[in-house]
Amino acid sequence: MWKVSGDEVSMSTPTGESWQAKFGGEEQPVKGTYANETVSVKKLGPHEMEVTYKRDGKLYVVDKLTVSADDKKITEISDNKWLGRVSTYIDEKQ
């Protein structure tokens, strides 16, 4: 689940992975993973942000998230730098 409140972004999953970070702020630890992972977020526009994950200090994944104007859909383009794979996910509010 994604949540934005002011300049802070938080993310959590049903499997226990979670983090909180501020737009343009320092890297923050990702909780609930087996890896030494950090995250940072950058605001790209009123409905867009970029989320950068690192493992052991090395760039791992860059996600670009776009929220629809009606706030009912998030499109995530995930660029996994380690695997060389780009995936697109669409989350819709139920």
C-alpha cells in the first residue's frame, strides 16, 4: 500500500516489507527484507514520483509511479538494473 502525506511517502506490503522516506531526503532503510536495502524518493510532478532502491549501496531498482487524476489508479514502471528488466504494474483502488 502506498501513502503520501505532505512531503513523506510510505509503502507497505502484506508480506511485511515497509519503508518511509521524504521527497528529496536521504536514503532510508527498507524493513522486512533479507537484504541490506535502502530507498529514496523524488517528486517528478503533481502526480508522479521516482523511487530508487539500493542493495548494499548499489543501484538495484528505479520505479516511476504515476497516479491518475481521479486517484483511483497507480501505474508503476519498474526498472530492475540488476536483471536488465523493465516491468509495468497497474494498481486500481477497489
